[in-house]
Amino acid sequence: MITTLEEARVATTAVLTRNEVAGILRVNPRTVTEGIRQGTIPAIKVGRRIVIPREPFVAMFTRPVHAMPA
């Protein structure tokens, strides 16, 4: 199981689970589900499962950070 952003960066797996992303972000898995629902966390539905593509997720942390609107 992937538990850190560094492990996610070097992993060879194509997708991450909601629990893995929750562990990386140190949030509740429900928070990840809400991020997916809002579109802030990329996700793909595979049958009944929802998975997070590893590369787009990791890329979220390498892009320049812009100020959030107030």
C-alpha cells in the first residue's frame, strides 16, 4: 500500500485507491470522496470502483500553486 507522496511518485501502479490517497493527504477517505465529487481530485470509475489515476494525482503537487480566490 502506498502511504506517502514520494512512494506515489516512484510507484509503477497506474491507479491509487481512495484509502491510499486519504493516507497520503492525511485526511478521512470521505474527504477524498468529496474531492472527487467536486472535481478537485481526478478519478476514474471502473465498474463499481472509483480509482485515482496516479500520474495526474502526483502532478497536482508539482504544478505551481496559485492563490485561491477569497
